[in-house]
Amino acid sequence: MESVATTSIEDGQTPSSTMSKRGGWTAFPFVIGTFYPIISTVLSNNLVDLFNYFSLFFPPK
């Protein structure tokens, strides 16, 4: 009842050349698109807090 999936490596081939490629540069735009909103939100909130703290663009009333 036990079945073990094995792959045979022919002579002269390395294991990395027989495995399928996963991700790489193909996944890069998707990773950037996923993290961009999070990173930009955190950076913009921190910049606004720093501007307010040091009264850079918003003069005190």
C-alpha cells in the first residue's frame, strides 16, 4: 500500500538541473506588488509623524 515517488537521475545530470524551477525572476513583480502597499503605508506614516514632530512643512499655529 505504500507508494514512494522517486525520480531517477540520469548520468551526467545534477539534481538541480532535473528539478523544476520555482519562482525566480518570474515571481519578482508579484512579490513587489504584494509588499509595496504595506511598505509605502508604513513609510508615509512615519514621514508624516517626523514632519509634524520637527514642524518641517506644517508651521505651528
